[in-house]
Amino acid sequence: MNILIGTVLIGAGALWLWWSLPNAEWRRAAGRASLDTLAFTAPRVLVALLGAGFFAELLPGDEVRRLLGDDAGAGAVLLAIALGPLTPGGAFVSFAIAAAALRAGAAPVAAVAYVTSWSLFSTTKIFAYELSFMGRQATLTRVLVSLPVPFLVAAAVAAF
């Protein structure tokens, strides 16, 4: 139900902003850009969700619960944080893997730690974009400053 409420609120805010644009030309351009984004994103989300469902069925639940479940403790969080940067691809891949792991018995703290680690330390993003655009020093500084974040996020999730 929370997802529905959030979706309705975001949709209402987007419509309000769209109507607040100064003229019809801007509203047409915004509508076109929105449809282009939807056309780009929808197939990827569909494939990711289908893939997550298939992946969840293929994951051995006993192993997932043993390695990433509630009883695995801090080891689950460490493993999830270590696996995050190794995941190739974008958000559609990493979130689908996290959803599949949850469905197979992973603890929520492990899934959140995994996604946080992926989002901060994805080797694909670091090597393909960050190093080339920001340079070695800025990338290294950002990575070092960000190192504690997945642990802090996991601790916050565990506190709930």
C-alpha cells in the first residue's frame, strides 16, 4: 500500500509541475521527454523483474539463507558488501538480484548492504566513467570517503 501511496503522490506532484510550466510548448516537450524515458525504461524494468523472478527460483534457498540470511549475522553483511562492486550492469540488474535474494531468504540488511555497496563501488561505473571523467585522485578520494557508508547503512537497517 505504501508503494501505491508514494506513486500517487509522486504522480500528482509531477502533474502539478507539468501544469505549472509556462506554456504549451514546454508542456509538449516535457510530455515527449517523459514518454521517451518511459519507452526506454519500461522494457528494462520488465526484463529485470522477470529475470529477478527466474533468478529467485534458481537460487538455492538453503545456501542463500545460510550465507545471507538473518542467522548469518555480520558475515552476511560483509559478503553482501563484497559482492556489490562485482555486479556488472546497472540498477536494473543489481536491484533485481537483491529482490531475488530477498525472495530466496536473504536478510533485508544484507540486501540493503548489497545495493548500497553496488551503488557506491560498482567497478563497472568506476572504470568506465568515474576514472575517465574525474581522474584517479578524485575517484580514489571518493571511494575512500565512501568506504564506511555501506556499514553505516547496514547498521541503521539492523537497528530497525
